[in-house]
Amino acid sequence: MPRLALAPALLAFSLAALPCRAETAYGPELEGFDYPFPVERFAFTSQRQPLQMAYLDVKPDKPNGRTVVLLHGKNFCAATWEGQIRALTGAGYRVVAPDQIGFCKSSKPGAYQFSFRQLAENTHALLDKLGIAKPIVVGHSTGGMLAAHYALLYPKEVERLVMVNPVGLEDWSAKGLPPISIARWYERELKTSAESIRNYERATYYSGRWEDRYEPWVQMLAGLNAGPGKEAVAWDSALLYDMIVTQPVVYRFPQIAVPTLLLIGQKDNTAIGKDLAPPDVRPTLGNYPELGKAAAKAIPGATLVEFPDSGHAPQMSEPEAFNKALIAGIGQ
């Protein structure tokens, strides 16, 4: 196979991902979709049922003694942090990137009380098992909300908090988003396709632009939602959307007591369920230039770094600039 002109951080996985086609279907735990690093499993019991959490644990050649935990967003997985994992390990950091319960290669329980507190406790149990006492916790999107909750629950066990375009910077319900039933979320999720994912990501994550390097992540999600476990995947996704909308973290920002870095793409307009809001409400939701500044003001001592040309995923649209800002921010 001819060698492609891709950045080294993306080359290995991109080559593996090229054969993906729109009709590809993966198992309910992403069976058939390979990650760029070895996947390990954490077996534990939660809410009276045995579960397994998939995770990546990538160690540097020249360790600096510090660990970064990467928490993915709603439409992302541990694998989508590939560029950051390579940059961080290259800078000496050990990196742990879990797939949360209900996502990607982890268990899809049919009955589970999803809450940010529960996901934080699950993550803490994993880190305890790995002997990681005080990591740097980095969260993107929904993972940013989770990272904030983790820092609130375990303030003495977090070296630094980093939130990347986190959702939950505003209370959508309080601003006019009507109640959305889990049944309705489920119906919507059953209709997920590669086309719908691509269109949403183009508009929201990449500010109207599209590059071929984003396509493997579309196929990852589309294949998961088209596979033999699609009902279980859609059901957990519906429960997770309900969790995101009904558990905003913005009210607790003043209580965060660890050094915090906010990395915010300025062209982001994410607001879960925005299309279901009244027409006069929609334009008021997801204004990240304002939301990022408000969050930085609310969190004691927070530092804000803005990416003027990025949407919801600056780590993917501007990986070199993002990685540079991240490593500089956590190195202080």
C-alpha cells in the first residue's frame, strides 16, 4: 500500500481505517473496529451488575512521572484522542483514555442509572486499579462535564483540570429547551446514519469545513449504530442524552478547587436538542465565545485559551496548535 501524506500522529490509524465503508457494521462494543493502541479491559461491578470498561493505557519512552486522563465526548471514543495521546506520550506523560460505560467498546447495560457522578466513580475505580493517584484530567464535550464532576468529587486527587469545549456551560432547560422524553431520544438515535453524523459534525465540530481525515470517526459511530446491537446502543445513547440535558454542571463552577484550563473553539454552537427548541430560543443557545469567558470567570483562577477558527473539536481540527496549548498549559 502506498504511503499517505499524513501527519505521523494520524498515519498508523488512518491506514487501518481506510477500508471502512458506509455500510460497515460493528458489534455493540465496537467489535471489528480497531483502535490505534492496545485495548485493555477493567471488569467491575456497578449497580448490581457486572460491567467492563475498555481503556487505553499508553506509556511514554521517557516518563516524566505524570499521568493524563483523557475523557471523550458523546460522539467520540478513546481512539479519537490518538493525536493527543501521541503528543502527550512524546512529552513524557503516561496517558489513560477510557471508554465510559454506555460508549464505544465498553458495556451497554440495558438498565443503568446514568449520572456524571456514577461515571466519575467508575473512572476513579479504574484509576485506583491502575495505581494512579493524582492525574491531570482532560475532558472534551460531555467528557468536559464529566471532568468537572470528577474534580468536584475528588479535588485532592486531581493535579489539574482541563476542559475542551465542554457541554453543560449553560442550562438549556432553563433557557427554554422543552422536556425531551427518553423514548423520543431513542427514536432519534435509531435513525442515526453516516450521512446524519457527517452533516452534524461538519456544521458543529468543524465550522462548515470537512476533511477526509475526519471520516474514520464517522464510520466508527455509524457502524456502531448500524450493527447487531444497535437497539442497545441507541437505548444507552438516549439515557446518556437525558443525563447530559438534565444534569448541567455550570452552577457548580465556583466550587471547583483545582487549577483549571479551558480550551475553547470559538466557532462552536453546540447545544444538545437545539433543533427541538422553539425557533426564538435556538439562536440563544451554544454561544461558545460568551460561554467560555463566563466559565473562566466563574471558575476560580481558571485560564482560558481560545481557538478562533475551530468549532466543537479543536483537538481534531487544529491538532498541532491544540497539542501545543495543552502541553504548555499542563506543564505550568
